[in-house]
Amino acid sequence: MEEGKMMVETPVVYAVGNTYQILFYLTHDAYASVKIGETVFDDAVCGNMRSLPGMRRICVPQALLNSAGAYTLRLERIKARLCYRTKTIAVEETTYPFVPVKQNGEARAYMIGDAHGNIDGAIKAAKQSGAFDFLIVNGDIGESADESQMLQSHELASRLTGGSKPVVYARGNHENRGAAAEILPQYIPLRDGCTYYTFRLGGIWGIVLDCGEDKTDDHPEYGGAARFYDFRLRQTAYLRQVIAAADTEFGAADVTHRICVVHTQFPCKQEPLFDIQRDLYQTWCDLLDEMGVELILSAHMHCYQYLLPGDPDLRLQTYCPLLIGTWNHVDVIGGSKVVFEKENICFSCKTSDGITRLEGTLYD
């Protein structure tokens, strides 16, 4: 690390529920807070200000940051944290502009995933697709062998947004592999400790799901570490909770579009090894239909594919289109631009070599 440099990259602003979670990684001991207007949000645990290096998370109300259009990150570097009279050096303040997704009008999302460590390639792919209003990071950005790999998703989101645009994050199956997998929750947005949640960005309502791994828990590849069967059961219960709260979720009067973001394309046909939990995943499809979800955005397969209900490549009954929208072949990375118009959703899938490989609209 550079001497005196306090952070790795800029903060990243993640959308979770009706809040933003501002995550940033500190390289030195420091107190941290976020100031929006005259309101200060401290990084405290049970009344104690955190001070150790590492990833930090400060949650703020979406409405407040959307209205303010900027936030100030305040870092007070610590010379020595003592039992009595801790010694600090100075407060450094950096203000970041923030551009929320508009409630009305067109909104442009860019989805990237399956970079598998090729962060430069993923950024090159994003630049091929032009400007966007919010970013979707859809898993498998790296592995989880050590902390440096934990930071790859943060680095990618930071370099693409500069802390000034909202980000939606979905965990991939490769983020579950390795010695550092158990500490991943420290580095990503969470809802009550969970990697599945709803979000609102302007008129867009979304739900993030997490399939976990792509084979049964007892597969020797996981070495006894996988417990995703029960994890998926808890998500099914959560989906029903969301439906019970429809009026404040997908059924709110100002919602214009409804989407699902999930790394694994669970409704699709699978090889026998990966063909797991059909009944549970069919229930997910049924519940997403109850929510009126218009589009499922997936990754995982390293290719582009657009599937309508009834497509022969589906193993489950679906009720809306599914876009597999990330690409990874021989160092060529690709993502998808998804444009939410007033009465339509359009998509364009372009790779880092500048080739548009798939495009279309939901409602022709």
C-alpha cells in the first residue's frame, strides 16, 4: 500500500431494500463516518467506533442520499488506540457526487459477471457498452482463496462507478470456494446477514437471489463445506415474506418494472451433475410470477442466451424471459446493457472486443 493512502479504491454504494450500504476498505487504523447534508452516520458497533483496517460498511437512507446528491466520507486516522485517551491525527474529508436512478424516464443498467479475476477485461467490456445509471455485479468476479480475491468485486464496482452510482450485487458460486469464503459477507452488501434481498432504484423494483453452489452439498468438490440446501429453503420462505409485503415491495404504486437478479440460471436445463432441486426451483419460478417479475438476469454460463417461456432449453416452467448476459471466452469478457424504458425493456450484449453478440426487447 502507498504510505499515507487511507483507502483501496473509492467507496461503493450498494442498493439494499430502501437503504444504501456504503462499503469502503481502509488500509490504516481510523474512525469513519459518512455525512449527508447535516446528518452524520458513524461506523460504530454497539456504541463503539470501529478503528481497525479492513472493509467498512455504513448504511444510509436512500431517500436522503438521493435528495442530497452527494456524500462526504470522513476518516480520522488514529496514531494509537489506547484504553485511555486514544491519540488521533486528523480528519480527512472527501466528498463524492452521487447520481440516483430517476423515478421517471429511461434507466440504463450495465450487468457484468464471470470475470474470474480478469478485472481489466471486465472494465474494458463495460466501456464498450457506454454510459449507465446503475451497475449490476452478477457473481464469479473471482474466487475466495484469500482476502485479495475478496476485494476483486469491490475493485471492479469502484472503478466502474467511482462511488457515484448505485450498485446491485449478486453472489456467484465461485465466491463460495476457498478458505476466505466464510469471510465474504464482510465484503459485500447484506440484508440482515443474508445475500438475498430486494432493492429499489427509481421505478425499478428488484429481488436478488442466491443459489449458492451448483451441485449437491455432499459433492466431494466442496470438501464438506457446503450447506446450501437449507440456505435455499430459507430463501423460499423469504420470497413468501416479500409477497406478503407486496404493498411496500413490488406492488408499490410507483414501481414501473420488476426484475430478478441471480447468478445461476436455475430454470435452465442442466447436465445431470447440476440438475438439482427441481421442485424448490420451480417454487421460486412460481413465486417470482406472483411478484410480476418481467425479466430474470443471470450469468454463470459464460455465454449469451435469451430464453422465453416454453423454450426447449428450459427445465422448469417460467413465466417471463431469462437473459444469460455475461461472457468469458479466451480473455474476452462481456456483459449486458439493459435499458428500462417506460413500457419496455431492451438489452444489448457486447464483449470487450467490441462485438454485439445478442440484442433484443421484451415487448415487441
